[in-house]
Amino acid sequence: MRIAVGSDHRGAELRSKLIDFLRQLDQVVIDATENASETDDYPDIAEAVARKVSSQEVDRGILICGTGLGMCIVANKIPGVRAAPCFDDLSAEMSRRHNDLNVLCLSGDMVAEKLADRIVEIWLKTPFEGGRHARRIQKIASLENRDGNAKE
């Protein structure tokens, strides 16, 4: 799987550790923050990762800021992106199973490294159930299209 990972300064340490962890899991990692400076704002990083997911340049994205919330807000502005913060095993599992989450948002301040590893591993391995959930995902895509935000 191709995964773009990005963070602001508050998520930099966790990002670095997660990149190593993802590579241990044999994932192809694109570090979207590799050339970023400390003056870059989280909206810039979130947009870069979300656009890679939206264009299918990568399969999924992971964004990390202080809470995971700011990154989530920005990523969800990009058509085709379904981003949410996950803080435990259940939210990671259900975000994939029911919502086909393609951008995982994490808190660099509130999620420890081992928990982050577990959340990411569950998120990567959990399949989308489809069925009634696919119908709901299609309704979300219809909202994007209806409001003139169709995927470019």
C-alpha cells in the first residue's frame, strides 16, 4: 500500500516513528513533510496529503498534529477524502469497517507511540464492509458533487 504521511511541528516526532513502523510493515511511505519548514502550517500539510489521496497518487494518508482535529478539518475539504481522528482500537476499526476512512488523523500530543502503532496497524488491516455502508459513502460523494466540489 502507498501511504502519504504528514505532520506539523507538534506531530513531527510521532510522524518520524510511524514512518519507521510503516516501513517495517512493508508499506511504501511518502513523507509529505520531508521538505517542510517549521513555519509551515498544518493546513498546507493536510492539503498536500489529502490531494495525494484524492488523486489516487497514494492509497491512504496519515496526518498528525497536536490533536488531529485541525488536520481532519482541512483534509475533509478535499473531494473524495474521508478523514477522521482515531484515538483507540475501536475507532480505528470502525473508521475502516463502516466509513472506508482513507485519511487517518492522529494526535501527536495525546497518542503515545505504541498506541499509535496499534491504531495504524488496525486501520491498515481492517477491510471496508461495503453493503449498506457503501450506499452511505456514495451519499457522501453525492454531496460533494451536488455542491460543486466534484473530484478534480
